[in-house]
Amino acid sequence: MPFPLVGTSYDYSAPIAESRLLTDKYSETKLLSYFVRAAKDLAKVERAGNGTTILTGNPDVFAQALRNVDTGSHFYVAKHTNTTLVSYLTFKLNMTTSLGQLQVPQYAPNIVLNGRQAKILVADFAAGAERLVYSTAEILTVSIQDNKPIIVFWVPTGESGEFYLKGAKHGQVARCEGCANVAFHPASEGLIVSFMQNRGMSVLMFDTGVKAIILDRSTAYAFWQPTISADPNVALNETILVKGPYLTRTATADNGTITLTGDYNGTTELEVFAPLGTETAGWSGGGYSHHSWGSQDSPKVMFNGQAVAVRSTRYGSLVGSLSAPNATIATIQASIPALTDWKVADGLPERMASYNDSGPGWKPANKTSTLNPWQPETYPVLYADEYGFHTQTILWRARFTGPATGVYLNVIGGVASGWSAWLNGVFLGSTLGNVSLSETNATLSFGNATTTAGENVLFIIQDHMGHDETSGVLNPRGILNATLLSSPSNSENCTFTSWHVAGQAGGESNIDPIRGPLNEGGLHAERLGWHLPGFDDSAWESGSPQQGLSAPGAKFYRTNLPLDLPGDVDASLAFELQAPAGAELRAQVYVNGYMFGMNSTPSRTPLGTAELTACIAGKFIPYVGHQVEFPVFPGILDYQGNNTIGLSVWAQSAGGGSVSVSVKVLGVYQSSLHPGEGTEYLRPGWSSERLLYY
């Protein structure tokens, strides 16, 4: 939806992208959230100290200590002292532990801060009944299985770490994938382990029954801890660990069968750590080894309802492979037809003097006062909100008589807004708008248009870019000044006799509660529902938006997109809009009645100046922004049916304008989601009620 302070209607820093694909921010959020769930002592802490030289010995590294008031466990948050820096720093940390003051690491290389990052390190960390005296590697999570903890550590790829496991005397490397320099150092209260981890997963086993999984960051991104309980305050013994899939949604473990759901792409190794009943294992003279799964001789793993052949590892996990998915980006792309067979109709008949604006789609704009603190420069009040139109495109029609020679217009529509004007159907001019102006003005001559001795009609189409926030929330959207120009001797005879305004069909009535009142504006096609499924365009002419307009004006195009995507595949689709270089136009694409197309982000504007105050969403404006891909999700799109595609093209200059539209596949995953299932109600169709708003 349009809003003048962001580059799209979607938060482009969100963990889940507008395309519904997971970003690195999602994975980083997952690393933190898993840790918070496992760190039970974090719920009751107080600040126990902070500083640079006191805690880190490095003035460029600041650390803050948090202490649990009941257990004495500590959490140390370390970061750059100057958080604007991205420098590479190393340090040792002075920790308070149950064994006294320790400077760590004792054997591994120093702790690293590389770039804009922070680390949360622990002392006296509870992992079920076991305890870590300290760790210089971050903890991802803990899972209690068969009454023993599996502690999962992670480090940035290629970095080192060290942890002190209380009570352990012996340990061994059961799996080394990317590990190096692993060493076990006997200590007074247990065993200190130092290591370095490259890309991959390593597993260590201890005589106490504890297992340690060490991951690098990239592997941690594909590591999951689904719960086998619906309790939001789930206990750590009601979780399992899964490595490999793009996403793990749900998990159950019952009678030797692990049932998983999720998404994956490509052939993917699947590894599962789960309690399957009575695991028999133990420490012998040669070290810890896994013997059998007790009564469960053939443990089963199901993923999205399909059996996965698995084998047991010596460290107690199950390893298998998810077969190649049924579809790929290439095969889905090949199955989607090109957008052809377009129909076209005039999208701006209101510009003609003969157009009838007496119907319920229009309201007289005749108020002579407003409570808005921003008072207009001329009257009547031509603020769209005063007449119940609060979003999207606004249309104005004014009548006058007399020998006018031109008009001065000052229009406010939000940053990067634009407008165009016609007199008696003849184009007068446009202001294109830019990212630094919320209001624009122009003096337009009537020299190229014919005024009549009787009534003349001035028509203005205005792009409404959304309302401002905070102190600007009352900034109007409409016309601040509309003054007819003439010779001094005729000025008293040149005044407007009436104004009418049109916006979204029904105004504040919300006639489309499914799509909502912000979905539409006052374009002719929107008011009459041409963008909706079920509208009959059989009488329209054929015409392609790629051919477009050869003169200023607006056209509306419609076509059908049939889809038949596999039901067990989740595909992320986007509409790609392109316009010729230098095109001066504004376009909006509609998918089954929903307006998409959010291209207004300045491509070369420094962050902190106009980008924060003048980015707009909801419009395809190629001379303002650079976004050309507009994701549309299942439910809006019918993945197993016909889809109505609409496109409004408003050409703002004499050269006209054209737009090409195609469908692009952004991602494909074998999925348990069954996207779009049961979403028919989201796509209500056209009804004859729309004809009232002509």
C-alpha cells in the first residue's frame, strides 16, 4: 500500500522477505531465539558490571555482565565500544564463575569480533543437570534427550572457541566436519575443550553422557530445533534437533518414528537427533560409542509424509537424504505461460468534457472551510479527505465560464507525487514529481486547447502517495491553489463554478472488505471493478501494454494467467515490470483484484536524507525508483486456476508510455505447506454494484 516513508510497502529489513523467502536476518534471529529459549537463567538477571579494560582488556571492546540473582550464572554481551565500527578485534574476557575469576580463553585463540556484531558468552550455564563453567563460543541451544543434554555451540566460520564442561574427565571427537585443533585439557572441575570450526558440523562426546555439537554459522543457519510439544514454554526435553532442510516446521517422535514437516530444495542431507525410546550406549575403554536403539531396531523418519531411509551414526543421530524435489525454478518457470492476449480500454474518460460526473462515484467539492491547520490558498476546499477519499489516485473535475487563458495549480500529494491536467479533453501538462517535494505547482497555458463561450471542464488526475506520519499526519492531499488566469480586465469573470472529486469506490463505506479500503483509488478502472475477477471484457479491443500509449492519457489492460503448479511445491512468484529508458509514466499492476507494484525507492539517494523521507510504495514509477520485481503470494494468486491480471498505465508526457509485464519464479521448495489451499474467499469477484460508481 502507498506510504511516503518507505521504499516498498514491505519492511525490506524483515527476516522473511517480501518474496516469502528466508533471509540471513531470519537465520540470525533464529540463532538468538533458540539461545533465549535454552538459557532459562536469562529470565532473571541483573547488571553485574560493564566496561572495557575491566572485562576485556581491550579499550575497543565493551562488555556488559548480567548475573542471575538466584543461580549466579553470568551472561556477557561483548561488542565494539564504538558500534559504528566494523573493525576486526580480538580480546580475552574476564569472567566471574563458580570457580572464581577466570580470564578466557585459556587455550584457544582470543575471542574475535569481526565486523558489526556482538557476542553473548556464558559462565555457569545450566544444560539440564549438567553445567558449563564457561564458553567462549556462543550457544545455539540445548536439547535434553534420554536424560542427557546435547549442547549446540556455534562460531563464525573459521573462528575458534573454548568451553569448560564441569564433571567430565574424558572426551573424543565422534565427527569432524570442518573441525581443527580440537584438544581436551583436564581441569580441576572437569574438562576444557578448545577447537576451531570451519564450514560443517562436528560432534564431541564425553564420559558423562553429554554430547557437544559444534557448528559454523552457515551450518547453524540450516540447523533446527522443532518442539514435540504444543506448550509455548516448552521444556528442553521436548525438543529434537534437525540439520539440513531449508525449513523445519513441525516434529513428532513416537514409538520409534520421527515425523517431520518442512521445506527443502535440491537433494538435501537430513540428520536428526531425537529420543526414540531406550537408547543403549556407554563409555568403554576405547571411548563413548552408540550400540543400538534398544527395541527399535529400525527407527523410522518421515518427512512431509514420505519415508526417509536412514542409518544410525556412532554418536546417536539418524542420517538420511531427502530426494530431489518434484520441481525446480526452471521447470516451474517453463510451466508459466507468457502474459499475452491482453484486452485494453480507455482508462481516463473523465478527461473529456462530455463525461457525466453526476453519479454516486463523484462528490461535489464545495466546502468553504476546513479544520485542517494547513489552510488552502483558494476555495472551495479541495482536500480529498474532506470528502471521504483517503488513499490512492484522486480525480478532480472543475467547470468554469469566461475567457480564461490558463490556470495555476498547486497540488499536494506526498513526496514523489505527480499530476496531469486536461482542458476539454486536451492535454495541458504534468508535473512528474520527485523525492524531495511533497507539493508541486505549475502554470498551464490554455493556448493549445479550445475554450468555449459556454462551460469548460478542467480535469486533474492526482497521484496520492499516502499520508505522512507524526507531525505531518494532518498534511492534506489535494489542491492547495487553483486559480484561473486571464487578462486583468477579465479576471472577475474567470472563476470556477463547481468542483467534483472522485476517489475509491464507496469512499469510506469499504465496499470490498476482503481486500480492504486501502487497495483501490479513484481510477476509472478501479471504481468500475475492471481489476476484479469476473468482469466481462469481451467487448474490449485487443491491445498490449508493451505497445502502450502514443500520447498522454491512461489505459487499462486485462489478461488471464492460468496456473497449474504442483500441490506439494511452494513457489515464490513475482511480476516483473519494465519500461523503456526515460519513460515518464505511472503504472499499477493488479492480481485478482489486489493492487501490487511498489517501485519508488530512490536509486542514488544517500541514506539519512531523502531516502528516509521520500520513498514511496504502491506505484511503478520508473523515473523515481528502481524496483521492478513485485512478489505476489499464494492466496492472492490461485496456483491451480485462472488469475485475472490488470495493469493501469498513466502516460504523463507527449511521448506516451509502455510497460512490459512478465512472471518470474524467485524460489521453489518441496513443501508441506500446500500454498493457497482454502483461499478462494480471498478472491471475490466483480458485481454489478460497481457500475454505480461510473
